[in-house]
Amino acid sequence: MSNQAHIISVIPVYNGERFLRATLDSLATQTLQPDRVVVLDDASTDGTAELVEAYESLDCELIRSQQNEGLFHNFNKALGYATECDYLHYICADDMLLPEFMERMTDALKDADAPSFSYCLPEFVDKDGNRLESPEQKKTHPRAVSANALLAQHSECDSLMLGGVIIKTLGQTCPIQFRTDMPHAADCIFYSDLTKLCKQRVAVSEVLLQIRRHPFSMTKRNEENIKSWVIDEWEAIQHAFGLMEQAVLPRWLRRQKLRCLFAARSRVKMQQMADEKPDHVLRIYESARPRVPWLHWQLGTITVFFRDLLFGSSLKKEQWQ
């Protein structure tokens, strides 16, 4: 009889004591329980390890690193469990699953060959778990998504969410890893590569994951690193675009669209920093502007201006407080 687990859920964490219990609780209340829950502690200096050791609702495996290696080094360790299970799941230590996540996501892949993955819709909550944003849901059956369609989504910086994906491995090694030199965009590049390599990609059009926005998150900290926040995003856009298969004219049109999109996103970043860190505005401009032609930069600027004029500011700083 095989000792291979059906589902392994891995939580890479560094100093996650503040929110980790809620993440563990969300795993403990799944209608389909994972066979193993592994917490990869990246040399935390708070009470993360003690919290996991004292947690009683799940039998957690705590693996502690001797030195801090970084978020995506730790996620690559999580990928190493692919050979020990049929389905591999991983989640950040500040996010939460809704109770039917495991059941709905694995059921969507029951007829899929390995490697394949399913992904769900996320909603966003604040540091206290109060809902901030939730997408409109249309109750539909899980549907197969083409590689090109998902790569188009990634090329527009609408990446899949860590925690909202389950990979059907059937004991096979994960064919790719996260880049460790891109703290802001490594997940987008990873999911672009996974999209291209997997045999099937299945969308579960239900909110089954809650992403927490708070001032201690990696996303918020990346604002201090202009390279990771701006240039890495441009590289992720280009990477997803490069993997797409398109005819000459549609490909040319998409290239122009993505240049304008990057310009617009950079302008929004400049707006975001204008009040609290005005010195960052020039640094963002100097990083982003050389990546796109003058016309595309102007079109992106105009787009942000009219969107703010017609629909109000796109900034939602209070969500991160």
C-alpha cells in the first residue's frame, strides 16, 4: 500500500504569529481535510513556532530553518512536497480558505491528467478579517481554460493568487520553481510558466480564498524596493506576453496595450507615493519611463486621469492600514 498522501497543504511562514492561527483554523474546518499540513518556518523570531506546536485542531508538521532565506526560497521548499502527494497546496500565513476549498478544487481536477491545476476566485479582507472587496460570482461548473487565455490575464498583471491554486501532481516533481530574485513578481512568472507547462488549467468560479491586506504584508513592504515594485512587474508582463501564441496583428496590438497598461500602473504607483513618500515618485518615474515609448506613457497617464475623473480615485490606502 502506498504511503503517498492525497492532499498536502504547506504554509511557508516568517514571523507569522499575528495571523497564522486564522490560517490554520481555515484548514482545520475544511469539508475535505488535507492529509498533511506542513508549516515551513523560515527562522522566525516571534512566537510562530510556539503557536504551531501548541495548535490542537490540526496535527501540524513544523519544519524550522536555521537561517532566514526569503519568501520564495521557502515556497520552493513547499514545491518539494509534490512528490509525496496527489494534490499539492500552499498558502501564505496571513490568508484563509473558505471551508469547501479543498473539496471543490480537487473535485474540479478529478478527470485531469498530471500535471494540472485548478484555481479559484479570491476576495480581500482587512487585518481584522472584514471584507474589503469581493468579485461578482456566477455559479457555474468548473471550466477548462486555455493557456493563451490565462497568459493574457497574467500579462495584464492579473495573476493567480498564492493559496488559491491546487496542483495535481500524482507524485511527480513540480516542473518549475519560483524565482528568488523577484520578491514582487515571482508568483506571476511562476504561474505563467505553470500555465504553459500544465496539461489542464481549470477555473473554479467561486470565492474560496481570502487574501488579507495589512501594513505588514510582503506586498506592502515591496513599496520600499522600487526595482521589485516597478521593474520586476514589467519583466513579469513581458514574460507572460512572450509565452503567448498569437498571429502577427493581434500580437502587435497586445504589445501596445501592455505598454499603456504598464504606464498607467506606474502612474498609479506615483500617485500612491505622492503624499507619504514624495521622493519615491521620481524614482518610480525614472524606473518605469524608459521601458515604454513616449506616446504609450502619455496614453497611460491620460487613462488614469479620466478613470479618476469619472469613477473616483483608484487609490485605496485605507485598506492597508
